[in-house]
Amino acid sequence: MFKRRTCLAVFAAVVMIFILAKQLNEEKAPLTINGDPVSEEELAFHDGSLERTVRSREIWNWAAEGGMADEFSYDDLIQSLENENRERKKLQSEGGVLYGPVEYTPLQYYRRLTGERERMLRTRILEETDSSELIRYYETHQENYMDVDTIEAKYTIRQEGRTIYEGNVILEAESMRGLSESDEELAEHLLQLEEGGQYRWTGKNGEDKLLHCVRREKGRVIPFEEVAGAVADQYAAERFEQELTKRIADCKVSDRRQK
């Protein structure tokens, strides 16, 4: 019984010391997020922007709460960076395949790890989302999953008062990419035209160019099966931003830095 009481007393003392140390650390730190100090080095990763620092810190905290990664620690980051760079240099010297730089800077490595955590969180969101929810999202955002309209226009090119080209040009889903690559300017002007509308502009060589839209038909809604991947990505991105915005609003920031 005596040993048990002694152990409990020691445990209570350790907890109290930890709490007091944390409070003392918070009091000394000029800037904290949810009670955890923010170093000048961490702020420097975001060019001193507190808003962006809070966003990234919440991404790290969220991933840590989900058991996907450790919480942010600048010292741990630098230690991990040194290990990573050592392994990358070794791989290069052995003739292995190396993706990215041979040696990361602290900022590059920090951004890489932050991006990895964001991707892990989005993946977790999708893992916890029923397929029926994705279909509902698709059905309420169908304007994002439509083919381009089919547009037909009479296209006339004149130079020095003489017609050098006259014919019809058609833009549709199947030809959109090819036309954009061959004549991006023409494709952009076609997309702006309503049926019956005209657009005139001067070409690079002084040509007088005229488009007269004779037909515009609404593009089809692309079936869910053809855009399922895009739907999942957009749903996860939207849910991620919603949750992150809530977390940022709920976090406690103490800024006692001299202005």
C-alpha cells in the first residue's frame, strides 16, 4: 500500500512539473499556437506571416491527431532533414534513381512534409466517405462536370482589304484540346461568343479577323463514371478546407511580440 501511494505521489508530482513547465514555457514564448511556442525559424518558413504559419501548424496537428505523423518540432525537422539528405547523397553516389534535389533546404523539406500531411488528410477523408456521398456531391455540382459547348462560327480573315480565308470553324469537346494547342487565341474568342454574336480583332501580322457565331449548343453533363476521380479529388479538397478553416477558427493564438 505504501509503495502504491508513493508511486501515485511521484506520478502526480511529475504531472504537476510538466504542467508548470508548459505554463512557464508559454509565458516566456512571445508567440504560441494552442499553447505551443512558435519559433522564429518556423515563422520564417512563411516570410513572417502568422496566418500562413497557423494554417500549416494546424495541418501538422491534425495529421498528428489522426496518427498519421508527428507533431511539428523544428529541432525534429532539422534532424530528419539531415538524415534525409544523408540518404539522398548516398543514393546518388551509388548510382541510384533520385527524384528531386540531391539535398533539400530546410524550407523545401518543410514544404514537402506539409504537403505530404495534407495529402494524407485528404486520403483519410475519402476513406471515411461513402460512395453515395460522392454521387450526391457530383449531382449538386454538375456545372463542374460538363463538356464545353459546341460552337460553330463563320471565320473570316482579311488583309489589306482582301479576303484571304473564309470558312466555318467548330469547337467541341473532342476538338477543344487540339484547337487550343494550334490556335489558343481563336479558341478563347470562340468560347466567349453567344449564338449570333461577333468578335473582331487584329492578328499578329495585321490581319483583320472576324468570328460570327452561327450555332452554340450546351455541352453534355459528363457521366459520373467518367469523372469519378475528379469528383473525389474536388470533394476531398473542399472537405479538407472546410475542416481546416474550422480548426483555425477554434485554435488559440497568443501573440505578445513587440510590434
